[in-house]
Amino acid sequence: MAMALTFSLLAGPMLAGCAALPHDRPQLKPREAADLGLTNTAPVPVAADWWQALGDPQLDRIMADALAGNPSLDEAAARLRMAGQLIASARSGLLPQVSADASAMDQRLSNRYIYPAPLGGSWTWISNAQANLDWSLDLAGRQKELVLAAKVYTHANELQLAAARVALAGNVAQAYVNFARAEEQARIAREFVASRSASLRIVTGRRDAGLGNEFDIASARTLQSEAEQALTRALGARALAVHALAALVGRGPDYGAGLTAPTLALDKALPVPETLPADLLARRADLLAAREQVKLAMAGEKIAKTDFYPNVNLRAFVGAQALGIGSLFTGSALTGGFGPAIHLPIFSGGAIRAQYRQAVAGADIAIAQYNKAVVGAVREAADALSGVDTNRADARQQAEILAGLEKTVSLDKVRLQSGLSTNLDVLSAGERLLAARQAQVDLAADGAVKRIQLLIALGGGFAPIPDQQAGAPAPAGK
């Protein structure tokens, strides 16, 4: 009763003497879908394994290898495990902390202190064994806020892992498309090398028979060299694409030895929307992770605010103290104690207030970073959507160009045989035909890449659970 009365008498004046609480609040607000002109169109569902729609089993195998062995995913998974332990660590602060200490020291006692002769001035063992209890009452809610912050941080890391998986899938698919692009370019180049080598042999035979000249041979050799150069470049691009796939899988260049030519069709259609859906913000794992960072910063502000309130701990100990080791285990050596311990900030030279305002500014930084990520994501999706539309039109025009060139080459050969055209005309048309076929392959591959980029920009198959939905964090102060 006396202890409770003493505590009550002390607590009132100490609470009144608390440092004045500031009322600063974050000044920024998170962006919402309506602020960015996103339409309420029905969303286009993106399957979690969307790459299987490309119909290439080898791509499916590479994707599985990457999702299992990519070092960046391993790092993100380790961060998530570490974050999960922060929850347990924060929760421990809500529970009583029990510890034990024991010591024994042979010590010379001063004969000018509290020990009378014959102890004073002599050597003796001082022994101590003690169990301690320390329990923070968390009246200001600091520890509870730390637990909530740890949960938010863990959730943010979970979302960052999901975002890393989405990004990895997109990178693997794009690298595989580049692999397919290089293989197709090499196939076309080989066809041109073979046909132009045959043409060179024919022209050489005609020259030897007195029906041709050196100009004809030089023209044919030029076309052959051009095709061989295209093949060299295609094989170089193939090597780079294979190296990229190996790195994404977490393997060395020898990984490419087991790869065969891709079977996917570069013009394979994938489900893409005509406009950007309003639920874009809720389907991007990276945006949801940024939203959790805002929540984490808001929690930091609340934690900083608790520094203005008193911290009350209940402390107790029980043990034994004795001069000499043998006496430690007697009843007369028993000692113990119990009582509150109060820490109250009264004057800190402005340090606590500055720390709180830093936390408020940190919340504004997190909101600004979230808004930046949202604007960037919307632009990324809009760019990808425009790129898909532009590529479609470009590919149609290129198909018309290629058809015209093929007809021109065919007619030039007829005209050459009839003496109405020259080898220079055939050479020029042949060069343009090879370039046109290469451009057609590039456009088909670019179209596949842009469709993949659009799928990734739309969330890449990430499916948020219900309580992760709803685009943006709550505005500051709510």
C-alpha cells in the first residue's frame, strides 16, 4: 500500500512535467487511381504462369530453373526470413524479462569503509546470486507500435519478394525472346549464305564459260559476304542471349549447352487490354510494397511520439549475498526487492522533438516515394500499351514492304535473264531483301517483348489477397 501511494504521488507531477508534445503531421498525401485518369474498365486477367501461353516447353523449364535458383530471389527470400524474426523480437518486449546473475570474487576489503575489523583490511570471498525480473508496462504503447511496425515491414518484404519474382519472370521471357530472335536471324542468314554461295558458283561458271565478267563475280561475292556478316552478328546475339538466360537462372555459360532452338512463335498473341485498368495500383506488387513502406513510416512517427511519455518498468529481484561462499546458501543471506522504475523526459535540449519531426519528414519521404512509384508505374504501363499498338501497325507495314521486295527481286532476276536489268539492280534488291527479312524478325521479336512488358506492367500475374487491395495508403492523419 505504501509503495502504491508513493508511486501515485510521484506519477502525477512527473506526467505533468512531460515534454510538450508537438502536433506536426505529414504534409503529403498518397496518389490514388482517380488522380491519374485510370479508367474503370474490366481488368484483363493475367495468369500467374502467363509465359506458358507462349507454348514453348523449354521456356517453361528455364523459368522454373530461374525461380528456383536466381540469386536475387534468394536474397529477397532471406530478407523476408530476417524480417519475420523482427516480429518475434518486438513481441518479446511486451513480456516480462527474466535473467539470472551469479558472481564470486576474492577481494581485499578496505578497513576505511563499512567493514569493521577483522574483515576490514583482510581478503575474503564476496558471493552473490540473483534472479531478476524486468517488465515494461508499455503505458505509451511504444512496444505495441514496434510489433505493428515489424509486421508491416515483414509484409513489405513479402511483397518485395513477389515483385522480384514478377520482374524475374519478365526478364527471363524477354531474354528468351531475344534468344528466339537471334536463332531466327541466324536461320535467315544461313539461307541467304547458301543461296548466295550457289549464285556465286553459277556466276563463276558463267564467267569461266565466257558468258560473264568480273563485275558479276564481285557482285555475287558482295551479296555472299553480306549474308555471312549477318550470320556472324546473329550468332553473336545468340551467345549474349544465352549468357543472359544463364545469369538469370543463376548458372554459368555452360547452361546454354543444353538449350535448343526455341519453338515459340514470336507473333504469339497474349491477352492485353486496350486501356489501363483502374485496379492497376492494386495489382502491382512493387506498388503495394511501396504502400507498406508508407505504413511503416507512419508507424515510425507513432513510435517517435511515445518518447514524449513516461516509461514505467516493474522491477524485482531475489537472491542471496554473503561474505564467503559457504554462507551464500544460508537463509540469512536471502535478499530481494520489488518496485517501479519511471523514466520521464523533461528537458532534452530539443532532441526528442527533433527526432519526432524527423519521423514526420520520413513519412512525407515515404509518401513521395510511393507517389513517384505510382506515376512511374502508370507511365510504364502506358508506354508499353502504346508500344504494342505501334508495333502492330509497324509490323503490318513491314509485311507489305517485304512482299514488295520479294516481288522486285523475282522480277529483277527475270529482267536480268532477258537483258532488261543489270547485276547492280539485282545486288541492290538482294541487299534490301535481307535487311527487310531481318527487320521483320526484329519487329516480331520487339512485339513479343512489348507484350511481355505490358503484362509485367499490369502486375505480371500477381494476385493480391483481399486485404492488400485498394490502391493507395490511407491519407496522412487518418
